[in-house]
Amino acid sequence: MEWSPAVWVSDSRQFAREVIVEAKKITWPTQKEAVAGTIGVVVIVAIITTALSLVDALLGQLIQWILPGG
């Protein structure tokens, strides 16, 4: 591998060209798809948060029952 500035510039230009080619292949979701995905994520996070909160509360009560006066 050559370590000259000319090679660095050439490699950088080639990399930039490849990035542009790949960027043109990107397909963005429609607004409807983006909204549906966001709502799905919010619902799943709410469900997991509720479940973990219940487990935390139950384990806290269990620990208080096992170790009274703590």
C-alpha cells in the first residue's frame, strides 16, 4: 500500500463516489409508514415499561416482607 498524498486524494475521491452511488439507493418510508412505525414503538415501550414497573414493585414488596424493618 502506498502512503503518498496523491494516493490518499485518489482513494478519498473513489470513496466519495461510492458513497454517492449507495446514497442514491436509499428508499425513505412514506409518512404513513413512519407514523405507524413510531406508534408501534411507543406502544411496545409503554407495555415493557408497565411490565418492568410491576415486576419492580412486586420484588420491592417481596424484599420488604423478607427483611422487615429495613
